[in-house]
Amino acid sequence: MNLQVTVLNFDETYKFQRQFKRPIYEWIDLSDIRSTNRYCEMDSLSKIQQRVKKRKNRGITFLGSGNYHYVSLLFLSEIAEPFTLILFDHHTDMMEAPSCSIISCGSWVLQALDRLPMLHKVIIVGAEKELENQIPPHMREKVSMFLNESSGTIDSLSHRIVSHIPTRTVYISIDKDVLDRTEVVTDWDQGNMKIHELVRLVRSILSHYTVSGVDICGEYPLSPLEILQAESEPCIRKNELANRLILDTIMNSCEGALPSGQSVCSSYGRAFPRELT
């Protein structure tokens, strides 16, 4: 199976990671769209959607920093069959949006549950316990949380996650702020998961379910001036290594998992719901 990769360019972050300079990656430039950082106006989201839906590479998407995690909603809205969202994130992203005309990196999961009928379940791995109260009572049957403080082995955690997935199809969204700061550097507070633990969990999910797509975010946004400073180099290299390990895990796990010619995101195709834009 040929897995294809798209890179979204909001803020030049990926231009300093060597692996993304390879011509096999499809870049979509979004840096000229205004009002997108953390909070995105619906007009801006519509512009992002118009560019993203023209992509040729489908399957794996690198979103940039966690400030743009709300773009995951566009990919979820394309799934035309019942599915479960597996979210690796140190936050629930289930806060109320500031207004009905805005989506944010902290509200997109709640908005997905409200507006996407094909989304049957959300499983959040790595959030803090105190964030459980962000889940509205009427949504709690649709959300399972495996907390940052969860005890036990990765194998036992993997079994528990799999046991909570009610659908044949899943979508995996990874915010690298779920990882320990020794592994990656983000501009958000971070969890304590190790990269080898994350990739083992991802590999387990890929081996059990049809995966409609994967996205990865959690880059450390750097200004042009900061990038020129020597201390920024370790941040870039840490994040690049984590991206490479995650991508290699997906590629190696999925290669040959589906019939020849069938894309990892073969279920994509439905347009973004009109009422969201």
C-alpha cells in the first residue's frame, strides 16, 4: 500500500526539518490566510478547506503546531462511515468555542461531536485528570479518557483502548504535547509519555482497525530570528526525530495491510458540512 503524506504550511515550521524537503511530500501553503493561529474564523476555515480538499496526497497529514489542531475537523468531516477518533493529546480539546463564528485548537473535538454524525466515539489518551470536567455531561457516553497518570504497562493500556473502540474504522490524531519534554518541545504544557510508548500504541491500533487517516501536530513554532539562534536547533531536531519515528511506524505497520491500490483513506470523500462554514 502506498501511503501518501501532506504537509500543511501555516508558519514555515517544517521548512527547517530536513525530512520534509523530500519531493514525495505534498506541501499546501496556508501561510497567507489570516486569523488562523489558535482561533480560526469560519471564513478562514473555509479557505483552508478549499485548499486542503484539492490535495493529491491522502492518508497522513502534518498540521504544524498544536495551534492548528482544529484542522483535523476538516479531515474527520470527509469520513463517510461510522468511525472512532483516537486522540493522543495532553488536552481534551473539548472547551466551548468563544463564539459560533470561531473554531479553536481547544474546541474542535467538541464541535466534531456536535456536528459529525459519523463520529460515534472519541478516545483521548494522555490528558490530565482535571480536564475530565470539560466534557459536557450529555457527551460522556461518547468519550473515553485514558489519563496522563494511567498506571500499568503499555500492553495493558493498548488492550483497554482497543476494548473501547466500537467501530471498524478509526482516525488517529496525534498532538506531540502528549509526550514528555525530554522527547519533544512544544509551546504547550506537556504530558509524560515516551515516544516508544506512543508508537507502540499507534502500531497496536493500526493492526486492529481500518484507519481512515492520521494527522500529527505539536511542532514548536519559531520565529525567523529564533530559528537562527543556536539553542533552537535541539528543539527542531527532537521534533523531527519524533515525526520520523511516528511516520515510520505508520508506514511499516500499514504496508501490505490493505489490498494493492487501496489507500489508507479510501473512505474519504464527503464534503465538509455546510453548516460548519
